[in-house]
Amino acid sequence: MNWKIQKLQNGETIISKEPGNSILPLLKSKQPVKIKPIHWEDCETGDIVYCKVRGNCFTHLVKGKNNKRGLLIGNNHGRINGWTKNVYGKVIEILPMS
């Protein structure tokens, strides 16, 4: 288990810098964000969440929600990654680049 998941599951809020440009223009690659622990049931469409889909952990957008399947995760450019209930945290603040 990675350290981010472990801290979030312990109830801690973390600062993370995820690589990639899939959420541009909302987030730049490695832009720091504050992530608080959350259960997938408490997420809404449009939230940015830290999750695991098909074995990969990343920060992505919630595109949809279904009580049986969980959250539909995708990027900000039309790509869908799939359904997951493995959601560990929600971005609560986008921090300035250092």
C-alpha cells in the first residue's frame, strides 16, 4: 500500500503532487493539492479525488456516480478510466506552484 493511501485511511489530510496533465486546466502537472480522507459515497460529480482504478492510483475527476458500481473516473479531456469504489481522498484545496 502506498504512503498516501495509508495516511488517508488513518484519517490524515495530505499534500500531494501528482504528475500528468490529464486535469488541465484545473491542475498542472505536479501542482500541490491538499487531499482529505473521504468515502466514495460522499463524493459528487465534478469532485477531484485520489483513487485506484485497475491497479493504478491517481488524482482524477468524478464523471458519474452509481450506488452499485461506485464512481466513474475520468480526466478533463473526455477520457474515461472506469468505475471504482477505491476512493481514498478528495482534493479540498489547490495550492500554488512553488
